Amino acid sequence: MSFLTLASLTKAYGSFVAVDGISLAIERGEFVSFLGPSGCGKTTTLQMIAGLTPPTAGTVVLGGRDITQDAPNKRGLGVVFQSYALFPHMTVAENVSFGLEMRKIARAERDRQVADTLSLVRLSEMADRYPRQLSGGQRQRVAVARALVIKPPVLLLDEPLSNLDAKLREEMQFELRRIQQSVGTTTIMVTHDQAEALSISDRVVVMEKGRITQVDAPYRLYEQPATPFISDFVGKMTRLHGIRRAGGVEVAGRLLPAGGDAGEGGAVDLLLRPEKIEFAAAGQGMVDGRVVSRFFFGSYWLFAIETAAGLATVSLPNQDEDVPREGENVALRWAPASARVVSPEGAEP
């Protein structure tokens, strides 16, 4: 039996259904991220697990016990809010100690657990400081320490990195994963940032309009998106229009090798990730095009290429080489196995 089970969990506000009968099984020690755009129901789901929002229907079962009707303080879960919600008048140590005090833990044991947890999050030297004296990343780690010190069966993270700048956010992704792996706590994170979800999760749960549309390991989610929405939301995707022919797909007047058994003559799209497309010498590509725009991101270049079959996005590593300029004609190629053939609506033909 799974450690945490959501069964037909639903939340409705009048006629509006925020979460529509979702079911999910999470194993002990897993790091699972709920990913989706604003308004998709991911935060409402987290709040129902925490007991902060009562479900309209469905159940939450933890360790074989139905906790659907339990008050938040009876569930014993650790929660890190988007704002961190630290007590400004308390020191770091006092913030972390608060949950233990509420549980009537003896002072000596409380101090020991606080010290151990601050060491875990690498903040031992900050114990006597106040939240206003900390950086954003340090405040975030204090919030995690406060949630972990009570040894919760599940740690819930609500957009925990959204208030950090880009560089610090990337650093804290790996810090979160390190902490989670150190203690082995089952962790559920809500985020709208696909890079966060893909980089540190064991599984990613994609939500759209209150429903779960795909649950998968990060790599499979990225390489094999189940719907057009996921293919566009999780990373960038090039979509080239073609016609199914015997032996492949006709794209911009050229027959390209492609798998699938759909009948000849039907409209299809080729889906390609930008990093799977390369520039080729003139006359040696699969599709010809013209560079509409290019952007430099430090470690890579991103190109928008206008072709007869649609706009292609190409990602090229920065290797100190000359790269095509705007307005240049280019040829594009890719390994046939890198392209997925789908119907224009997104389903496998």
C-alpha cells in the first residue's frame, strides 16, 4: 500500500471545480512535484493534503489512516509557505524550536533537535540572528528547518523558491534536494516552474484545469509529453506540419523518415525539442529555413527559424563558434528517432 494516497479528491466552490476528482499514490521517501500554470488546482490540492482546505469529496490517506477530516495540527505534516511565514520577533533558533515547544518537548531535547536541524540546513552559525538579518535563501532554509524539526511524515512545499532571484533559485533547488535526501522525508512541492520540477523530483504531476494530465519521471515527461499542453508547457517544442506518406512524413516538400502506422495522406505534425535540431551544410538538411531571430543566454544560443512547415526553435550550445545571424538562410537536420509524429490535435496517429 502506498504511503500517501489521494482518492477522487475534489474541491468545488459553487459551480467552479478547482480540483476535479484527482487520484494519486505517493511512496514513502518520494519527492513529487505538482506542476502547472496558475489556477490549475495544484495549490488547492496541497492545502487539502495539509488540512487547510476541506475537500468537497474524496479522501486523503496517510500511512493507512484516513486523515481527510483531521485538523491540520492533528496531521503532523511539515509545511513551508511561499512567504516562509517566519516569526520576525524570534531568532532563527526560536523559529525552528517553535513546533517542538508546542509539542511540549523538554528544553534539553528541544535544543539538541534544533541544533541538529540547523546543522542539516547549514545555518548553525545563524542561530541567534533574526529573519530580517538573513538573505532570501537563508530565510527559506530556516522555514524548511522549522518544518523538518518536528520530523513530519510528509513535507509540503508551496512555491518555496518563487521569492528568490534566478541564480539563488537554481542553487536552492539542489539544496532542497540534498536536505530531502538526507532525511528521507516524503516531499510534495507545488511549482509553476518546470525547471524546478524537472531538476529535483522523482516524479512530476502535471495539472491542467483541475485535473491530472500526466504523472511521470522528469525525463519521460520531457521526452514523451502526453498532451499538446504538456509539450508546450514543459520546455520548448518545435511543431512542423506535414503529410503522412508511405515510408515517412512529407515536410516542406521532402519525404522524411518517421515511425508510426497511420494511413497515407493524413495531416500530421513532427514534434522536436530545440536541442535535438542541428544546423547542416547547405543542401544537406531535412528542412531549409531563414533565421528570424537569435538570443544569447550565456551557455547557449536560441534561434527562431522560419520554414515552409512552420516556425522551428533551435538551441545551440555556446562553443565559441560562429553562429548564423538574423536573416541568414540555414538548413536543419535531426536524428529521425528524435521526432515524434502526432496528429495536429496532439494525439499519436
